[in-house]
Amino acid sequence: MNDLIQTYNQLSETQQKQLVAFANLLLLKQKAKQPTGNLTEWKDKIAKVSTWSEEDIKTLEENAKHLSKWKAQDW
């Protein structure tokens, strides 16, 4: 820790301010990434995600078989 303080003291005033601002940015990022441990909100969001039914999947698979029949328009 002493080395860090000595290095900090060797910086110009402007560089010291930049270093403090950067350290504050790192702290903000660290706080933003900390999980809350409450999964209720996440579970609610996941529950609202739409899903495909078996019928939807069958329709997609059936249509995929016909893709090779499509012809590109000549220019």
C-alpha cells in the first residue's frame, strides 16, 4: 500500500484526479455487477418469454423442406 501512495504522490495534480476518477469508475462497475441474490425479478422476466409450441416447430420444419425450391430472381 505504501508503494501505491508513493506512486500516487509522484503524479501531477491532473494525473491524480484522473487516477481517482478511474478508481471511482472501477468501483461503480464492481457495484453494478454484484448480484442481489433475489431471483424473483429475473424469474418474472423469464416467465414472460414466449415459447414455441410443437405445432409451431412442425410448421417451421415443414417450410424448411421447401426452401430449396425457391429460385433467386435473375437480375
